[in-house]
Amino acid sequence: MELNCKHVWAHISDYIDDTVTAELRADIERHLQHCEICSAILDSTRNILVLTADDRTFELPVGFSKRLHERLARELSDQANAPTTK
């Protein structure tokens, strides 16, 4: 099965936790081989887990969440509007 970014993002936590099926893991890994965006999101998610695993508190810059959601919306929109190749 060929996954798109939206599918990968929906399963990224389970992928990190190693709770996805072997088939889904293989599909995600195939997608990550050619998708820089999803690879960066995977790395960022892992980094966030490392940072939040200790007891220190970090404050996000003002407007960070809004900018993040806007960026993700743009990326999803760009991918949805991109021509498909077969």
C-alpha cells in the first residue's frame, strides 16, 4: 500500500512506539525513504519526546502553535493539489 503524508502523520506516534503492524511499518519506512517532510517530522517528534522525557519545562515562542498549524495546513494543501504520477 502506498501511504501519503497524512497517513504517516496519523501513525507517527504508534510507529515510534513500535505498535504498528509489520506491514504498516514497512509501508511507513518506504514512504520515509523518499519524503523529506515526513522524515523531518519523525525526527522532530523523536526530539520532542527526548526533550519532554525529563522534568525540565520549556516555553514555546509566542505564536508557535499557530505557525505550526498553518504550515501543516499549507503542506497538506500543496500535497493534495500536486499532480499524481503513476
